[in-house]
Amino acid sequence: MPSKTLFHWSRKPLDILITNSPKFEVRTQGRAWVIDKISKTKGATSRVPAASLVVFREQAAELFVRHPIIRWLGWKHFFGQYWSKSVYQDIVWNASDAFQCGRVLVVRKAEFVPIDDPIRLREQITRRRLIIAGDIAGAFLIVIMVVLAALAYDMLKPDVRDWLFAHMPETDWETSQILMRVAVCLLVGAIITIPIIIYFMKIVRKPNSDGSDWDVETEFGCAMKKADRAQAAEERRNSRELPAPRKANPPSAHH
């Protein structure tokens, strides 16, 4: 298997991707999302009833970068999630660079193109702005809750504590303690909520049209073998096209 192989579980059947130029249209904050292991079922994406699997390898996999940690959903970094490097860009490829077996498609080479649908572009921009606003608001709320928790349990230096109390709205002692302990509960609740979200974010493989189980691993292996053969053929062509190395002229003999 290539050193970097990434997987996108899609709710849509493959024929939508294959007949659409072919094109992967981004619909999640202007980016495409993938994970780094086919075996993963939890924590890496939203809850997905998967109808197909798109695999990016070789050059196509280089279009993605690991999800950043310093984000509201930064925990996805630790679950092997990647997103496309360019925002508001769809992904296209030539049919000759993609290999299908059943409901699995392996893509070797691809490139970015701008979103050409103005309605979808505006929608993606709006979604991205909401996520950025959530990043900012979430970071601000976490800082406030941590500070209030530290005040509630007297974990700050006296001068820092006095300065913070001086800049807080005037409330009686009991009310301030109640507010600070509520902040502690909210902070603990937020920490507990993350694993709950991870549990429900799981990939569910849809069965085949005849009701049988979808044998993803077999179809994936078949498509990867087709891609391996194409890669080997390309490497042979490239080696034949390389100019033959020049032979150094032998030194002339002196008589």
C-alpha cells in the first residue's frame, strides 16, 4: 500500500462522482474530509451511512493535510482526520487515473478546481464563517470557565484574584460562588460531551442492493490492485523515456 492512503466514506453512490466530470464536490465548510484508516468506524467523521468509498493515494493523497489541533473540533486530529489543503475548491481527476471495484473507487491523481456553482459557494462560505465564529466563541468561553473555576477553588495568586474580582460585575459572595461553580460544572460537562459525540460519530456501511453485506475490504483490494498495475506501467514508461546516460569517451592511447 502507498505510504499515504486516505479514505472518504460517502453517503452518495459512486455513479454521482464518476459521471460528474468526474468531480468530488465539497459540501463541508468548503473542504473535503478523509480519514487515514479503512478500519476506523468512530470519531473521524460525522455519522455517515456510507453508500460508497473513495480512496485517495499517491499524488491525490497529497491534496490533503492533517486536521489542525487548534480548532473547536481539533480532537479530530487525534482520530486520523485530514481535510483538503485548499478551501472552496472541488477535486477533479481523469477517468484513466481512477479505478473502481464495486462501490469502491481508488484515485491516483487529482487536482483542485474552484467551485463553479455560486449558490453552493455562498453556502460553503456561510458554513465556514459559522465554524470560525464557533472557534472564537468556544475559545473565549473556555477561558472564562477556566478562570471562574480557578476563582471558585482559590487556585490563583492573591494579586491576580483581587485584580479579577475588581473587574467582575458586583455580586454578593454567595452568588459569585454559585456562578463560579456553575462554570466548573459546564467545563466538566463539555469535557464529558466530547467522548459522547465521538461515540455517535460512526460510519455505518449500507448493505448491497440485494440486502447482502458490503464486502468493502475485498472491493478495496481489487481496486488497489488495478491502481498498482497502472502505477507499475507508468513507472515502466517513464524509465523507457529517460535518456540513456552518456558514456565517457575512453582516454586516447599515447604511443
